[in-house]
Amino acid sequence: DTEVTQTPKHLVMGMTNKKSLKCEQHMGHRAMYWYKQKAKKPPELMFVYSYEKLSINESVPSRFSPECPNSSLLNLHLHALQPEDSALYLCASSQGTGTISYGYTFGSGTRLTVV
Amino acid sequence: AQSVTQLGSHVSVSEGALVLLRCNYSSSVPPYLFWYVQYPNQGLQLLLKYTSAATLVKGINGFEAEFKKSETSFHLTKPSAHMRDAAEYFCAVSLQSGYSTLTFGKGTMLLVSP
């Protein structure tokens, strides 16, 4: 299995809703990432988990809450989002964070719309 | 610190023509370099990577890139464009030593006309 699976593919939520994005990989990768991508822009790093511990939080607002229950799963919990948070949310994984010679494997993303 | 600069937000070619997408990097230590492709409403797919083994790197879908240290460049080429190559292309860099994450360029949209 060489894939990163993200669910759901599309999500529409109101500003008072609570929802979660899910990401799963079975490649034995020990680092997982959340990126946010606005239209016509490159992906922006949000969070990095290394060996199931949060190692980087790129000053992301607290309405985004990541969780790594085990080495194969990564969640992003969403609460009280704003319309400007509408974007494509990408999950990625890599063998480790110390040497990125293999690059990242990306999922197909969740298209989030906040109304 | 590391960064990449992609010259040209849009590149237009005719089907069958040469594709050249430009990427220049800046890093304090030797870099790893990557090209990713993104089709509409999809994630990023790795095209090829430079990891210091060989300066000319061949990737998927007929693409290749050459690492030129003297020019700090890693340009992506394909001899003959296909309509299916129309997509967004991102150059990315990470460092060969220590802790590093991928840093992306702003992307180049490749447009292919019949």
C-alpha cells in the first residue's frame, strides 16, 4: 500500500459546527503532516507529527486541533471556523523528519467550504 | 534556511513542443530537490527527486530535471508535451542535514494547446 487516504473528499460546514478530517497511511511512515492550500497557491505547512508527537505547529489558530492516535492515523479537528478557512487540506507522510530524501507522499485532499 | 523560486506563474506550449519549467533554489547546506505535479482538485504527485546520487534525474511521465550547482537550478523538462500534462507544477526543497521539512515554490501552471 503506497497511498495516503483522506476522508471526506468534500466537506461543507457552518461556522458553529465541529467536524474532523481524517488521514490514514499504511506505509510504515513515522512522520505525518497537515497542509492547507488556497486556490492558485502552494501548500502551506500547518502541523508536523513525528513518531506520534506534535513537533511543529506553524502558529495555526486554535480552531484547528490536530491529533495522532497512532502511527497510521492523523486527524484534524475543526471548530468555529471562518469562511477564510475554506481551502484544500492535504495530508502527507514521510519515512521520517530527519532526512527527507524520499519526499512526501500526499493524499488527494479534503475540499473544505465554510459557510 | 531554504527556498525555491519558480520563474513564471504560467507557461504555455503547443502539444508536441518542448516543456521547460524553471526552478532556482537557495539553501545553506546541500539540498534535496523535488518536482511535484497537481491536477485539478487532486493532491500532489511526486514526479522526480534529486538526492545527490546523479545530477540528471529521470521521473515519471517522461519528465526529467538536471541539478546544476553552479547555477543553483533544478529545471524540469519534457521533450514533447501532451495535453494530459496540463497541470500545476511545484518545485520543492529540503535540506540534506538535520531536521527539515519541504518548502514549496509558488508553482507554475502548464497550459498545453492542441
